[in-house]
Amino acid sequence: MRILSLLLAMLLLAACSTGGPVEVGGITVEAGLRQLADQRGFDYTGHLDKALKGDDASLSEVLKFSTGPDSNAIEGHGLVMQSLLAKLGDELFSQKVSPLSSEEKQRVWASLERTSSASLKNESPMTFMALMPSQAPAEMSGLYIFDDKNSSFRNCAEPAARYLVVDETAGQLGQHYRRLLKFPYPNQPIVVRLKGFVVPYYGGLELPEGKEGFLVVSEVLEAEAKNFRNTCIPYDFWALGTEPFWGAQVSEAEGVIEYRGMDDEGTKFFAYQPPVAEKKTLIYTGINQESGDNIRIAVDSLPCGDGMSERRYKLSVKLTINGKEVNGCGIPYSVAKEMAEN
């Protein structure tokens, strides 16, 4: 009997040292997480046991623990964070994470988000506020591009920077976008004025390459389709014509040539290409390989009238879209900006 008890003890010891999960105060510590902690000389289960008995120093050590890229440990640590939040409650847990550094808060938030399908903001609002970087919403204007997963924003005040949008307006941004653009082309922007703030992290979301940070939008103040008067990203010129009405934007800064006719279902778009000079005329061309559309825009420094007012412009434009030729006037960004201010 004594030998049998000894064998059982040895089996339990082996299980704890190499095998499955361990229960600590009703919280499961997965094997992969425990093994990673052991490799680093960190007594994860010991600190967790003390934390559950009211030791704040040990609780702080568990909250600060970094799993690194180990996927098994990430999952296990997230489950421990969820269990701690459930045991301590939203108010007390939020108090315990408040003193952490921004980097540590980011890890805790990401751990909670990765192991729960529920929204931290809705389920534990006090913890959400404690983990959110502290920022006051500010008013800003810029170009907004809606996407089911990665909506983006380009601020007028810093047009070179692009931000991943976190919409905290109950979907108003997406609603405005769909209202204004019935048939948008990929990455077609609208102009918005909003309130929000930029943060370096947001839960477990990953920041795509080319984005400067997360823009958390709290309120939409105004949303319009882009036109030559309201867009703040400098463009080469905007062309307008009448009989029939049409408009086109040529923008190296946005990397696009856009054309919209009154009888079209949507905007035709082309990748921006630098113009070719033919004597005193600049020629812009584009071909959309997917749609088969083609465009040619000839710009001359000749006076032009729009046929609707007495205003005179300094550029004349002849545009050919899919073989159809129209005439109009060109408005450089600097001129449009003066018009908007007057």
C-alpha cells in the first residue's frame, strides 16, 4: 500500500512538472504557460496562489507577466486574466491594472480580448477605461475610408499619416459612408469632420503596416462626398464640365485619377501616373485593368469658363473617357483653397 501511494505521488509530481494543467484557487494554469514561466525562472502558480490570497505584489507580477510570441502561453495567460477579472470583479480589477505601464496595460488588454468573444467595453467598462490610454477627444477633419475590418483615416492636419479607425459611434461612420457612396471603388474616401483621439494600441488589434496608430472616433460631426472645395489633401487639379455635368480629380498625393459623370453608377478610377508633356499640354492617362476603362486628360494653360457663372479659370481640360470626349475647366488645389476661404 505504501509503495502504491508512493507511485501515485510520483505520477502526480510528473504530471505537475511536465504534463497537463494545474488548478490554483479554482483558476486553471495551462501546461504550456507554466512551462514557459518555469523556463524563465518565474513561479507563475506560486504568484497566482499568493495573489488570490490578497498579496498585491504577487498579483502585480502576474499582471505584468509577458508571454512573448508563444501562442500556447498567450492563450493560457489570457484565460488566467479572464478568471482573475471574474473573481476580483470589474471595479477591483480596474484598480489593480491602473498603476501598470502603458506597455503592461496593452498586454493585459490584448490577453483579455484574445480569449473572450464579449466586448471588454460592454462587459467590464471600468477595466476598459483603466486600460485605455488617457486622451481627450479633439475635433479633426480628413479623408475616411470604410472597410469591414480596417477602416482608415487621413488627417488634414498631418496628411502624410494614416490611422486605423476604431468606430465608437455605434456604426455611424459606416452608415454615412454607405449613404454617400452607393457604388464606391476600393479605398474611395469621403470627407468627415469628427471627434476622436489617437492611441498607440487598442485591445488585441494589430496595427497594419503603414498605419501610425489607432484613431478612436467618439462622434461624427459632418460627412460629405469629396469635392474640389472640401478635400484637404493637396491634388494636382480638379476638372469640372457641363453639358453634360462631369467631374474628375487628378491627385498624386492620393495616387489616383477619378472620374464621375452624371449618368454613371459610380466613380471610375485609375492609378495615378505622372503626366507626359506634349509642347505646352500635359497629358494624363490611365487604364483600369479590372474594369477595362481608360482615360486621357489633356490640360492646357488657357483661360476657361464653366458655362454656369462668370468665373474664369486658368486651365482648360479635354477629357476622353472610354472614347467619349468632354471639355471642361481645371482647378488647381491652391485656387480651390482660395475659393473655399472666400
